[in-house]
Amino acid sequence: MKNKKIFNITLLSSLLLLSACSTKQAKPMEKSANEKVSIYNLMGITKQNSRIIEQAITPVPQRQIQAPVQPYFPIVKTNNLSNDRLPMVSPDITYISYRKSPPMDYLSQKRQELLDNIELDAKRFLGVPYVWGATGPNKFDCSGFTQWVYRDSGINIPRISRDQARVGQFVQYEDLQRGDMVFFDTKKKRQGKVTHVGIYLGHGDFIHASSAGKSVVIYNFNQKPYYKDRFLWGRRVLNPELYYASN
């Protein structure tokens, strides 16, 4: 009997305890229908901390990579293609075009024309008096005469015969051609020094302002062995090849 009373008291106490605990339990906060429950609320994280976390985990948007600017290719017009684009060419480049070397027959023709002009210009002074130190056109010495004739054809040479003997291409007697200068040592005691100059006309003929002939004259080496014996060398001042360039 005593044990039954103790069991009833214990059961009653347990029911009172459970009832007390249920009355003190906190009711969950009612949320409005429009308010969303965040995962951070369920985890017990405040709004301020949730913003920090969101900033940390939100991926940074990548920058949009702009397409590289296409280089400007100048349009070059040619005879065949009107719109040829040349890659890797700067738009401010300066184009320089060169003509091809003229054909040899053209060079030969121009050379012959120049030689004809030299010979005709020299012959028009035939008979003009020789005067030492004179440079023309009414009187000449030997080097003044050669300088004048070549200058009329656009070829500039020094004034004095010994200086003229240093320009152009060295030519031996056997290789003389029309238009070459011919040099002599006319001193009685020959020392191999240049004292006289003339212009070779071909076939053994040369024209010069002669102190012995007292004027501009034409002599022949075979008919005047004096000059052949005193011949030193020739000089060729006509360039056999002419090139032209345009920009």
C-alpha cells in the first residue's frame, strides 16, 4: 500500500513538471508571408555577418576583354590589283621606287651621243689661238681647252693638266677610246711629269690647244711621233654605265 502511494506521487510530480516545461517554452516568432527565411537565420547568423559572408563568396565578375584593334593596312594600287592590302606595313612609311637599269643598247646610244657632243664641241674651237693660262672661249691653253669641252657636256674636271691626269680611269695607249683625255711630257728632258693634255678622237687622232701649233689643232699619233714618244697615259671620265632612280 505504501509503495502504491509513492508511485502515484512520483507520477503526479512528473506530469506537473512536464506541464510546467511546456508552458515556459518560447514560441517561435511568427513571420509574415512576404518575409523570406534565410539560411543564415536558421544557422543563427545575423544580417550584418551574412552580408560580409555574401561579399566574400560572391564571384567577382570578369572584365570584358576588348578585341585588339586591327592594324591599319594601307591600300596600294597597282596595275593588276586595285585593293591589295599589305600586312605589317606602317601607314606612314615612305615608298621609294627605283627604275631598272636601262638596257645596254640604250646605254650605248646615250654614250655615243655624249661622245659626239664632245667631239663636235671640241672641233668648233679649231683655229682658236693658244695662250698660256687662257680658259676660253676666244683663247685657250691646253688644260683650259679640255676643261671647257668636258664642262659643256656636263663633266667637271680640274683646271690644271697634272690634276686632270688624276681623275677618271687610267687607260694605256693600246686601250684608248674616243673621248679619253691623253697626257704628255713635252719637256726637253722628260721626267714623266704631265705638262700637256688633249682629247682623243679615235683612229690615232687627238685634238688639243698646241703651243707649237699656236692654236687648237688635230694631230695624229702616227704622223706626229713626237707626241707618241712623249705619251704618258690616258684618262677616261665617261662612266660606261648610267643608272637612274626616282622617288
